[in-house]
Amino acid sequence: MAGSTHTVTNQAPPLTGYDVFTSDRVLTEAVQRHLAAGPREEALAELSGLGRGCGSLQTQEWGAQANAHPPVLRTHDRYGHRVDEVDFHPAWHRLLGKGVSAGLTDAWSRPGGHVRRAAAFLMWTQVEAGNCCPLSMTHAAVSALRADPELAAEWEPRLTSRVYDRELRPAHLKAGVLFGMGMTEKQGGSDVRANSTAARPLAEDGAYELTGHKWFCSAPMSDGFLVLARAPGGLTCFLVPRVLADGARNVFLIQRLKDKLGNRSNASAEVEFAGTWARRVGAEGRGVPTIIDMVAATRLDCVLGSAGLMRQAVAQAVHHCGYREAFGGKLVDRPLMRNVLADLALESEAATTLGLRLAAARDAAEGGDERERALLRLAVPAAKYWVTKRCAPVAVEAAECLGGNGYVEESGLPRLVRESPLNSVWEGAGNVQALDVLRALGREPAALDAYLTEVGAARGADHRLDAAIRDLLTDLADLAAAEGRARLLAERLALVLQGALLVRYAPPEVADAFCAARLGGDGGAAFGTLPPTLDLAAVVERARPVA
């Protein structure tokens, strides 16, 4: 029985039972903008259905359960046989099944597929980010396998299937499969050219035997893996099936699971290969070029995943402050809190707008648009660098908006905080992305031309954006000895692109605030330092989730 002093008042209700898609104005507008009239209505209805699922109490509980019960490695069965299996909580399987059935591994089968999947992925991240890893790897594997038409014909229908089949058995007996990836090794990390895993050719054409290790192997419970190993002709990409065609387990020794800061529901492993059967993907010595499209796809998912985490953090903060009363009124109406919320909302909107624009470029590039393909070459590493870097401070500040409640696990904000640095580290950390930006600038003039065409479409609409473009052109005029300032270049490329997109597509109050604070130098280093003359109430209202 509650005591007489334990009357609960002045608390925000839980943010549940709402449509995560239709309550996100930025996301719905981006989908409408980037999809042609034909598939648009079907996509909006489909995404709203997923949005209601994402916002339901049942799905939210599955996310909490999967996070609270991390996977467990089982190396041997009761008789002592090596099995190397990973056991997950039932909630994990429910989430993964929902993600697969929602098309999160299939952006390839219909017009606008990458935009539709990007919106779904951004929403699904808000439920539980851990299960997004195998969904992302499986989606991205299609790009690499297309280097070998025979392999693509065999595996692509299973990779893009809407059927989740959790059982470990030969892939040809399954209606749907999941893929993981293993590239980094102890001695090299991001420097995959330092890999030492050896690949020995076998008598069967295209078949090899692998011996070595992988320091990080994503989603080790998957049906297949794309890995890099050193063949006689150099570093090469290989497909490693978990179960061989005759039903025997491939040699895939899981030595341990990583004990990670966040992403607790997902398994990341150290694995050993000792006579492991593999099939070559692409030509010998072409491992990095073969797998690079897969890496680009997963890097875009890092952008989308960070945008999703930011959106959920901001939604929770605005929702809380819309109900909580302090200092004589609703928190959301207090000028200083409104400033903080508006600043956070700007970061979230800029991330979502950029992520969906890149997904649209991916759709266009798949259709043969070379300018869009060139834009991706520069914009993806710049966006991966900057958007993922902004995720952690947004999550931390949003948690602070809830006060002490935001530091308590039940609020859900600590899970977002722990997850927030992940996308900046995975698929190449900050320095790797910044150096990739330099490579694109130095080696691919078409990439810079495409970027300048994109931002140039907004010139003349805001004097701060125009000045930022001029300053950027000055920076780009001299790339000699640019490595030491590569991060600054990547940051400015991303900010100018975000500013250009918001000037073109966002409401005037949002574009004005972004250009003032992010491009014009009118804001401080911390969130909540926007010029008070801006229409901050409209910016916050735009970010409010409607439960």
C-alpha cells in the first residue's frame, strides 16, 4: 500500500501507443519528397503500419527485454561436441522476425526501395538498436555478392526474403538467411590491409580453406559471413557459410563474445578459422574493391541509425517537457528549456534530412544516375563522420532534460546514451571517415562536382549558407598536407550539405535557426545557446511526437 505522502503528480505519461512514423514530421516529409507518386501512397501506408508497431507497448517491451538479457555463447553441447552457438532471449527473435518481415533486408525489389527501407530502419532503431546490426549486414551483403553473378543469383533471394528462419541448417533449405561480416583483426583493426588470415585454394573452382582469426565478427549467429583473407593473389573477399551444403557445420570457432558498452542485445564475437571452407567473391587481390559497396551501405546505415537514436532521444525530451511543470509553467514553455529542445531538434532534423537524401541518391545510383553515385562517394563518409559524432551529445543532453529521471534505467534514456557512440566507431571510426573524405576529394573529381551541384541548388537563399560555401571552397582549394585538418573538412562538408538541404526543404524557422547556429556562428558550444530572436517555439513544436 502506498503511504499518504506517495501521491504521484506532475509526471509525464509514457511515450507509447503512438505512430512513430506519422508523428515524425521530418521523416514523413522526406519520404513524400523522395518517392515518386506511384509507390508513395503504398509506402506511406506501409511505414505507418510499422510506425504503429514501433510505438506499441508490446514492441517497446521486447526491446527492453532483449537489452536486459544479452546473448550467451554456448561453445559445446552436453556431450562435449563443439557447436559454437549463441543463445538469445525470445524477445530478440521476435524483434528480428518483425524487422525481416518489414523489409529491412530488402531495398532492392521495388522502386524507391532504399528510401522506404531507410525510413523503416530509422524507426526500427528507436525500438532496439542491437537487432539492427544483422539487418544492416544482410541488406548490405547484396552489394558485395553482385561482384559474382553466380553467387548473387544463389544468395540474393534468401538475403532479401521477408522470412526469418532462425535455425542453423544448409542455406539451400531455408526461405531466408542473415549475413554477418568479419574484416578486422587484432594486429590491424581498421587497417584491413594488415590482415593475416590465409586462404589456400582447394581443388573445387572458387573454393578455399581459411586459417586465421577475426577480432570483430558481427552477428556470429548468422547463416553466412563476408570476410577478408589473404589468397595467393592478395587480399580477397570470401563468403563463409555457417553450415555446409551437406549439413555439416563449417569450422567457425567462436572464442568469446565482446562485452560492449552498449548494443547489449547484439552479439559481436572473436572467431577463429582453422580449415574453414569459403567461396571466393570477386577476383583474387580485389577484396577491398569487392566489399567496398557493402561498407558504403553499412556506413549509410550508421548515419540512419544515429538519426534514429537522436530522434527518439529528442522525442522523449520534448514529450517529457510538454507535461512536466516547474517554475510556474510547463517546462517546454520556459525560454531556456525551449532553447535546449530547439537546439536538439535542429540536430535531429538535419540528421534525418541528410540520411534520407543519401538513401534517395542510392536509389538513383542503382538506376544508373552517375552524378548521384558520385555524390554518395563524398557525402557518405562526411555524413558518417559528422552525424554519428553528434549522436552522443544529443542523447546525453536529452537525458538531462528529464533531470534525475533521465539517469534512471526505467526512462530508457541511459540505453540511448550507451548506444550513441556505437555508429561512430563501427564501419570505420572518425579518422577513417575523414581520410576517406580526403581520398574522394583527391582521386574523384566527379564526387566534388556532384557535391557542389547539390549545395549550389540552395545558393542565394541564405547569406550564412552562401558564406559557408565560399569558405568551404577556400578550404578545398589547397589540399596539400590536408591530413591534419581532415576532420574539420569532413565536418564542414557535412554541415554545409545539411544547411543546403534544410534551406531547400525545411520550414523557414528551422532553416533560419540551423544556418544561424551551425553556419553563422551565432550559437555557443553547448546545446541551448541559440539566439533568442529565432522562432524556437515553432522548431520545438515540429519535433513534438503526437501520442
